[in-house]
Amino acid sequence: MKLIFAIVNSDDSSAVSAALTKEGYFVTKLASTGGFLMSGNTTFLTCTEEEKVDRAIEIIGDHSRKRKQFVSSSAGFGMNTYTALPVEVTVGGATIIVTDVERFEKL
């Protein structure tokens, strides 16, 4: 048995959840915030048999798209003067962690 942690952009949350559920995976959704951009994410937890892990990852990848976004970046110009300059970054996609499950019970 494996536990999949999948962190996706909140914009993709509904599509990922619907696709996993349609394929028979049971998912738990947790609201989370990324440490770099401080933007909304959703962390999915799902337990599944080892042979179904690759399919779950494929589903998550198919429904988690990357996109470009501008964020403010502070830049110093001497004399203790700072201004926010927009910087383009890639957001979205998915971060996936798979671990072994020692024990799983559904009561």
C-alpha cells in the first residue's frame, strides 16, 4: 500500500479531484499554501495499491497545468530605496511524494 501526497495549484483542484474520483481513487483534500509565492494550493492524500500509483500520478499530471504568472520582486537601488519589480515565474503543475504505508484501516 502506498500513500500519495500531491500538491497542486488551487485552480486545478476541482479537475484533479474529479478525475481521481472518476477512476476510483479515494482522495482527501487539504488547503495548503506554498512557501515561495504564498499562494493557494491543494494537497491531496490518497492511499492505493502499489500497481495503481503510476496511473494516479498520470491523472494528476494530466489535470495540473503549468502557467506563467508575474509576482513582485523587491530590488534595491542604493540609498535604502526599494521598489517592487514584476518577475515572471512558472506556477502550477504538481509536486508528488509517494511513501509506504505501514498500516491502513478504514473504520
